[in-house]
Amino acid sequence: MAPPPMDGDRIRAMEDGEERPLKVVFASPAEHFTDAAPIGNGSLGAMVWGGVASEKLQLNLDTLWTGLPGNYTDPKAPAALAAVRKFVDDGRFVDATSAASGLYGGPTEVYQPLGDMNLEFGTSSQGYSSYKRELDLHTATTLITFNIGEVQYTREHFCSNPHQVIVTRISADKSGHVSFMLSLNSKLNHRVHATNANEIIMEGTCPVQRHVLQQHEANDATGIGFAAVLSLQMGGAAAKSSVLNDQNLRIDNADWVLLLVTAASSFNGPLVNPSDSKLDPESAALRTLNMSRNVTFDQLKAAHLKNYQGLFHRVSLRLSQAPAIEKTSLKEADEAIKTTAERVNSFRSNEDPSLVELLFQYGRYLLISCSRPGTQVSNLQGIWNQDLAPAWQSAPHLNINLQMNYWPTLPCNLSECQEPLIEFISSLAVNGAKTAKINYQASGWVSHHVSDIWAKSSAFNEDAKYAVWPMGGAWLCTHLWEHYKYLLDKDFLKNTAYPLLEGCALFLVDWLTEGPRGLLETNPSTSPEHAFIAPGTGGQQASVSYSTTMDISIIREIFMAVVSSAEVLGKSDTALVQEINKVLPRLPPITIAKDKTIMEWAQDFEDPEVHHRHLSHLFGLYPGHTITMQTNPEICEAIANSLRKRGEDGPGWSSTWKMALWARLLNSENAYRMILKLITLVPPGDDVQFEGGLYTNLWTAHPPFQIDANFGFTAAMSEMLLQSTLTELYLLPALPREKWPEGCVKGLRGRGDITVNICWGKGELQEAVVWSKNRNNSVLLLHYGEQVVVVTVEAGNVYKFNASLHCVETWSLDKCAF
């Protein structure tokens, strides 16, 4: 039973049209990696290229990495740390930056591609017509259709989470017209054999050291092992398959062919050496595949849809420029003809809000496809990578990129997708405790700028701009407290979040030092990847000083989270909490510089790169919570000045971070300007003359491709439509009313276990629906513009509020479809 209908013809029509198409559309086969369509089930993924004469599915498995567990400690580090601190205390920042190379902890390992599934159709001499390739976000399915002569061919691809297989169905509308050769290969050390006319197995190993990739040495068999298994079924009276060269399969005269691919590796956790792993990849892959061999295509797809849509359809978004809803179907028909690349190219002229909807939901689609319970964390490219040496190792970067990957999980109703991040933090804490003890002679645990599947916790680069940043683990820990605030799961807080927060805080307390200002400082300290002009050096640049604004902002956030967690758990009398309560007032405050911007460093250094891509010094506003428009208006004005000073250019992730910051500043105009900045088509290849933008498959660019901005965009959109604290909800706080005068969003989550639907018309709120499934009865402040009302929300009830925030109807949650 659905809830009572929304008020107003326009709103009702928009609600009825919720299932309008969400498709990434291509008019030709992919020529580049960033033209292909990504599918995935969390751990297993593929890029569908959609060729006619030859098709390629480029395959990935999230546990394929170079290397093995490492030693992330250095007994020489304490002496190097002491030298750096002395230089900083003496104001010799250039020397401190140089000496900081002694804190280098070695390189990270590299994410590897699994391989390719290749289909050769032998039709290269035949012309084709009516080609269409599309990725449907409603079904997480890539569909390809084209005609050769009078025959229409159809290929359908999806990646099933319930069955853990990539499913490909190839068919023709005339009997006996499906014929092709099938093979598997890999850039990694591998062996392929066809066990029979219906199965191919590929086995291989990842290099044990990343330098093998650079020196083209033989791969070492002690690295992570893997296996991929491909199985086929076919139909048709004349259909037959045969083995070629003991490796490939030949399919002839079929009506249809069903291909199933699965993979497994010997990776058994970040602390287990692959040579000690008891996992047999081939046996594991065959076990998985055997569960699907006797399952029909329709059954496979039904299970896939039920699983995927149970997550994806929790949130819907409908935006409209015009009130004439009756024209919507014509517009949708027009958009269905255009490719997505054409829609991106024309966005500056038509500012089509349905493309914004698509990009918002695409972030949720990608997150579901690359991060599920039991998988690895979403890396710099999610799970999709075709290179042995991808940009930046495709590794999780902890100074913005990994965190941004998970910004949408909670507000956009995908909390399960955050579980891999929580597991990863737990692994970092194990290695990070050793790094803290040996390298820094501190308690608790620490992690730095870049990590990998082995949960590397030490600094990764000799350049101090990257090496000296022991705040990566602390930033990640803010996600733990956020997880509790959204779900109010006290068991999670007690058993998982608080122990990790406690260990993080123990390190931070030890890391703080008594400074000359009478405050507790961080020394050494950097603002991620940024440098300053060292005073008195004639213009020399340095990056190491003390107490950068980001350091202190993260520490303050963690300390407040520990204090709040302790209150919930009845631990406020512990020694750590008492110590934190003493430390908090002694942390350096946010300082406004002489140019009325936020100071990035403890001193008002000259900035040699005012348009730097990072917004680190603005952390306290977003994603942090220690600065708000309501309580810190002067600081927020300085943040706005800082954003203007930084400028609008930058890589995709920087654009979406700016978008979220402007949303927190309640500045819808500038938040929307960053949307315009991002929706710019990036040409394929390396010759790109600008930063940011979108590839033809809607992946976001640094360039090259990084997935973080896809997720950052989705999170920033949610901030424009709903903001929250544990006790307050802000409706449409940064809505660009002139751009999207009509709209509905359903299923967004607020802190305090609240779910919200919002509809608006003519740029103003029409109604909001609020409910909680699990929380106890609670009192909330509901905000819309200047209007504020106090509301009581009882678990299991749904409340509908009108434009004046009056509760006009209440009904039981068990009578709703949601």
C-alpha cells in the first residue's frame, strides 16, 4: 500500500514519473577504456566495450594486487622525527621539509587487472546498422543491439551479486545466426586451458613486488594467485561448440549463448602471506560457478534485479525545469535518442536537470557495483582498471579520495556499502599500532596518505608534501562516528566504532606537543600536497611546519566523537575521555588571515599556488561538523572567501568538494556553478587541456580517470537537498530554485535514523514526509528557510508536513511500500 498521494497536480505527476529512464547511452562501440560501460557486483567487475566484429569484456577482481604483507615500521624514524621537530621549532621549515624524507615508509603496492574475455565474430567485412549500447541504472544491465543485414543481434550483460558471476547473453532474432570464437587472456602471468567444449579456466599470479612491473622481470609465483572460469550454455537445433588449441572455444549456429564468468583469488586478508594462504582459487571459482550452471538466464536476472534494486530504488530523484509536466514524455523521448556524450556537450546550453539526476544516480550505481559487504574498499578507480601500472597505483588515497568514495553511503541510503571501509579501518588499526609504537613511540594507531590491500600504514613517499601526514586513519575514523549517527546502532558503536576511535585518539593525544604559543600543536605538520613560501628564505618553498588547520580540525572532530561516543556508552569517566576534555580547549583555534580567508597553516605564510586543488583547511565545514553557518558565521564568511580565492578550476574531486562546501554555506548559486564546471566532456586519451569533467561513460576525470568525483557529486547533491544533525533536519538548504523549480527526492537519510521525502514546486517546498524505523521517540527541529518547528517522531510512524511545516497527516509505516 502506497502512502497518501502528494498534493498538487505537478507533484503528483512527477511522483508518477519516478521510473523515467536512467541510461548511459552510446551510439558506437567503445574505442577507449573510458568509453566502455562498467558493471560490477562489489568484487567482480567488467568493462563492456560493445564491439561488433569483436567484443571485449575487460575483467577485474578486487583482490588482485601486487605484493604481500609488509613491515610498516622503521626503528630509525624516531631520530628522524626528532630532527624534523627541532628544525620546525627553530623556524627552519625548508630544512624540516628536507629532513622529513627520513620518515619515508616505502611505496604502496599496485591494483592489477584480471584479464579479458574476448569474442571474435568474424563479421568485420559486414556492415552493421541501428547500433545502440546502453547502461540501464534501473537494472544494472548493459544492453547492446545492432543489425547485420536482416538479422538483429542482442547482447545483455550484468554482474550478479547473489550468484557472483558476470552474465552475458548473446542472441539473434533468426535461428542459427550466433557464431563466434571465445577466449580468455590476461596481462598477468597466466595459463589457460579449455576443460571441455563448454568451459575455459584461466589461472595466474600477481607479481610479488611492484618493481617487477617496471623492469619486466618474470612474475613471482608467491604473489596472490587467481583463477577465472568461463562456462557456456547455448540453444538452437544446429548449435555446437568445440575446443580450439586446447584454450579457446568455437560456437557455431546457435540461436542464443549464455556465458557465465566468475573468479577467485588466494588473498586471505591483509595480514596473511599469499604463500601461506589455504585458499585454492580454482576450486573456489568452480564452486561459485557450479551454483549457477543449472540456473536459467531469467532466474539469474530475477535474482540480480531483486538484490540490486533493493538497494538502488531506496532513493529516487526527479528534477524539472518547467512546470509543464505534460511535455515530459516528449522530452524523455528526445533524450533517449541522444547519446550521453551529446547530452553532456549540450548541457551548457540547455542545463538539462534530467542529466543531473542521471549523474546523481550513477554515483549510487557505481557504489553498489564496487563496494558491498565482504569486498575490498572502493579504490581510486572503484574496481575497474585495465593497466598493470595504473595512475597512482589505483590505490586508496587517505587524504581525500578514499573518504570521498564513501561520502554518499549514509545520506544516500546505502549504509551496507560502507562495510568494506569499516573492515579496512580495522585492518589499518592492526598495522598502524605497530607504526605508531616504533616510528613515533606513541600509543594507539596511525595511518598515512596512501594505503593498499595489505593495509599499509606508514608514509608512502619521500616528498614531505605526501609523507608527513599521519592523519589518514583519523580522517577515516570520522566515518565510524557518522555511521553511528545515521543508524543509531549502539552495538556497532560499542563493539566496532569506539575501540577504533579510542585507538585513534590515543595516538593523537601522544602526537600533540607543547608549543611556544602555550597551545598543543602538531609537529611536524603538512597541509596535504601543498607547499608555502618559507619566511626569510628568498622565496624557497617548504611544506613542513606545525599545526596546519586540517590537522587540528581532524583532531578536534575525533576528540569530540570520542567524547560523544563515551556519553552514549557510559564511558565518560575513563582516563582517555578525561584527558581529551583537558586537551580540547588547548587546541589552536581556526584563524582568519589578513586577506579574510581561513589560514591554512599556523602562520600566515605566502601561498605559491593559490588555486591549489585541495580544500584541506576547510575540513571543519565539510565533511566535518565543527563549523556551521548557524554557530560560526564569521568563520563561514572566511571559508567563502577561501573558496573564491581557490577558484573554480581543478580536478573532478576538487569540484565536487567545492560543491559540497558551497552547499554547507547554503549558497545554491555557487554549488550549482560547480555542477556546470563538472559537466564538461573530456576527450579520450592523455591530451586534455583542462582538469575535471566527464568521460563519455560519465566517469569523472582528474584527468586521468578517478572515480571519487562520481561519489563526491552524489554526496554534494544530497547536501543541497537535505542537511541534518542528530536533532535537526534542514529541508532544501541549497536548492537552486531557478534551475530546478519543480522536483521530488525520496529516501534520503538524515542523522538520527531518519528517512525523508521532499517535494517542491515553483521553487518552494510543497511537502515533506519523515519517518524512522528503529529510533526511540524523539524531538526534532525541522527547518525550511526561516521556518522552524519542533516535531516529535515516533518509531514506526510516518509524518507528512505541508509547506508551512504543519503536520497534516500521520500513518503507520507498515502501511507503506517503503
